[in-house]
Amino acid sequence: MKLYEFGPTRSIRVRWTLQELGVPFDAEVVNLVAGEAQSPAFLKLNPAGKLPVLVDGELVLTESVAIVVYLADKYPEKHLLPAEPGQRAQACKWLLFAATELEQPLWRIAKHTVIYPEDKRLPADIDLAREEFTAMARVLDAHMDGRDYVVGDKVGVADFVLAYTLDWANEVGLLEEFPRLRRYFERMYQRPQAPMRIAAAFASIRA
Ligand SMILES: N[C@@H](CCC(=O)N[C@@H](CS)C(=O)NCC(=O)O)C(=O)O
């Protein structure tokens, strides 16, 4: 298996899952800053020009959430997704919640602060996105009351995806009113196979 990745990006979710599974994999850095995701060779792998990409034999898979679900399914003995359909559906729900309700406003904040050229940035959308993130973080925070993991009593890919997404929120100062969520994602990053935190990954690409 080969993971195409770059520093602080969503490829961290896939690296985290691979490291927790303890399976061998190759990794290739695609330097987004240098525009390498737009090279013809990379666009053949992912026409969207985005990371992460996982190649496993004939399978070329994009979308970080789809990749972590694939990996959990490929190694069912590691129990990174519940087998029971109801519990599995809950895990999928939180994976989608992470990508659509939590990450989507974070992505808007990133675009309107650093990614878009200045003349395309909409400062008003930053405020809206912060409000939307906070409302959805409240939902997760209430759910985490009395829980160690987002579903059941075992760690799984939904915890890794949520922890990465909460680390991102923490980087933009959105977790100040959520000490329980801070404790949750920091506990996940204390796991021995956890990847680099986003701040450290940014520092590593600047070095
Ligand atoms: N929904 C996709 C998002 C992928 C994505 O936007 N990746 C970013 C890095 S985190 C990227 O490669 N951006 C390059 C670009 O937009 O040019 C996923 O979760 O995999």
C-alpha cells in the first residue's frame, strides 16, 4: 500500500489509521506548496488534485473518510469499525458529522483567511463559519459526556478523524469553550501510534 501525503493535511487521518493498524505501507510526499498535486502524474491518480490518496494494488482511493473506512474493513481483526450494523452506522454517522458539520466550516475559515487570494476572501463568512462550527461542536461535546470514545467502548477510525478535526479547530481557537473536547482529542493524540499534531506537521514543512 502507498499513501500520498503532505504534512498537516487530511492525509494525517490515513497515516493515523495505518499506524494504528500496524501494517506496512510506503509513503510519498506530494508537496502541495510546490504545486506537485497538479502534476500530470498525480492528476492521473486523483483528477481533483487533492490529498490524501491511497493506492492498494489496483485500487486507487481518494477521500480521507472513504480511505479510513476501507482500511478498517480490510483489517476487521483490528476492530477499528464496529461489526454490529447499528454501532457501525453510528461510527459512519460521526465520520460524516466530522467531515460535513465540523470540517466544512473549518475549511471555509482556512479558505477565507489564508488559502484564497486576498481579493476573493469574504471576512463575513469567517464569522458565520465560526458560529456554525461552535453549534455543531456543542452537539459532539454533549455526546461525549461520560464517554471515552465516540462510539461504544473501543477506539476506532471515527475517533481518529474527529481528533484530527478537533486539533484543526483548536489551532484556530475554536475549542476554548469545550474543555471536554480538548481532553478527548489530546488523549487520542497521546496514543503510541498517533501521528504528528497539526502544528508540528506545519513546522516540519517550514523547516
Ligand atoms: N474531502 C477530501 C478533501 C481533500 C482536500 O481538500 N485535501 C487538501 C489538503 S487537506 C488538498 O489536497 N488540497 C489541494 C488543493 O486544493 O489544491 C478528503 O477528505 O480527502
